[in-house]
Amino acid sequence: MSSIENLASLLEGDVYGNGLTQWAIAAGLSAGILVIALLVRLFLSRALPSPEAGKDLHWPEVLHELVTRTSTLFLIIAAIYAGTTLLDLPDQMHRLVSSIFIVALFIQIALWADRIASALLAWRLVPAEGQSSMRNALALIQFAVRVAVWSIALLLIFENLGFDVTALVAGLGVGGIAVALAAQSVLGDLFSSLAIVLDRPFEVGDFIVFGDQSGTVEKIGIKTTRIRALSGEQVAVSNSDLVKTRVHNFKRMDRRRIVLVLGVTYDTPADKLDSIPSMVTKIIEAQDQARFDRAHFRSFGASALEFEAVYYVLSADYTVYMDVQQDINFAIFRAFEDQGIEFAFPSQTLYVPGLKGALDEIANAQETKS
């Protein structure tokens, strides 16, 4: 009986103002919350689909990233904090526990934000293949995002711990302005590089034309983009210049629209003029890589009767386009030769009123003298 009494008195004893029974209940609550949280994390990590690079991001993949990024240490601290809500602790100890939980919470939120931001950038900006030249710019973006996330998290932690962060924020702002002014051109190219990576007007391997330059993109760097010109040399172009100018991307062209203009002489008979549109139509339709659109007698030109035909070459390859164009030109030339239709060339006829009569009088006068 004495042992039971001793056990009862022990359970009724106080530790920091709380009985052992209260401590046991609090510990049980903390352990239960921790076990449930770990089981839920394990279940969700297996049930939710993991993201794949280069594919669209949906909410299940986002939740999977949040679950896998949840720290076990944070779950332990959160469970202990939940258990202490059942205890009547001294103010100093309560503030200590609350501060530890707040620090862990902000660190965990920063881990989530860092992971989600990095995953979004990686999935959206770097497809599975062929984007190695963009990785430098991507790494820079990820570094900037990571610095921003953890800076905000540290400022929030210091503020909740009672520190005055106003002076620190003001100092960082002044320092940032000074750095921006000192490296204005470099930062301009940097942000232009980010704009190229985010907007993706062209990628490595694309053939582009900008201004009076053209070539194949070899590397997209932080400050410059390297382009291999048709003549063989490598051209380094500032990213700011590329963002400001108009860029024609021929790699993304799936077909070519061709406008073919033909000119025949004014002395061509009307029946032969009438046959030219149908003749050109048959020649274009005979090409496997071409799709005919239209052919018309367009206008009366200064030195020719002009016909216009429009068709599409069903390939972006320039060699294929030139082969099709060559076959069409040869076929039109042979058809015109067979029909006796002459191509016009720039020429002018000068008419002088009364010139014929004057020449006839001169000729008659010479005959009279002879």
C-alpha cells in the first residue's frame, strides 16, 4: 500500500508548476502529433506524383515538392510546441519555446519557397534536352531567388525575436542602389539575359536574323549571346541589343510563303495571256513539297504584263525551298518557250511627235539631190 501511495504522491508532484500527469499528457500529445505527421508525410510522398523536367507543373506535383521538403526537425519542434500548450509554463520558458518554434517555422517556410521557386524555374526554362547553354542564366536566377527568400526569412526571424531591422533594411537599400548605379550596363545585360531566358524568343540552335546580322545561336550567356554567322565567324552580341531589336527566328518556321512575279512582253497575244495562270498552277501543283495558293494577272507594268503566283513550300529547310523554286523556274521557262511567250525585261520606247515626218523629208531631200 505504501508503494501505491508513493506513486500517487510522485504523480501529484510539480515540475515547473505542472504535475507529472500533465507532463505525461503533453508528451503523449506531442508524440501522437509527431507520429501522425510522419505517417501523413510518408503517405503523401508516395501517393502524389513526382514532377518531371520539361513538363507542365500542376498542383499534385507542387504538393509533392512541399511534402518532400518538410523537415523532420521542424515536425519534432512543432509537435513539442503543440504539447506545451497543455502546460502552465513560466513566461521565460514559454517565450523560449515560442521563439524556437517561430524560427523553425520561418526556416521551414523558406525551405518550401526555395524548393518551389527552383523547381518552377527548372521545369519551365530547361527542357530535357539541348538547353545546356541556358544553365548559367538559370543558375543565376535560382541564386537570386534563393538570396531573396532567405533574406526575407532572416528579417522576419530577427523581427519576431525582438530585433530592430529597420536600420538593416535601410542600409541594404542604400547599398543596393549604389551597386546598381556602379554596374548599370552589366545589370542591363543581366536583366536582358533573364528576359531572353524567360520569354524564350530564341534558343540554342535557332537560326535568327537581327538587324543586318544573321546566324545560328551557339550560346546564351549572362552578358552576351554568341552567334555563328554564315560566313563562319562567331559574333558576340550584347543581350540588351538583342532585346531592343527585332529578331526573326527561322528555326520555328514550319513553311515558307513564296510570291512569284512573272513579266511578259506587251505584244503577247490575249489567248496566251489567258493561259498563263492555269499553266503556272499546274507547274506548282506538280511539286510534292509545294502547296498552291493562287495565280493571277496582276497588273500592267511599266515594261511588262505582270502575273503573280503565291504558293507555300512545306518545309523550313532552305535547301528544300531552293530546290522547289529551281524546279518551278525551269518548268515555267520551258513552258513559256514551248508556247512562244517571251519574258519581258526593263525597257523604254521613246516617242517624239513629228519625228517620222521629219526623217521622211530628210530622206526625200537626199534622194532628190542624188
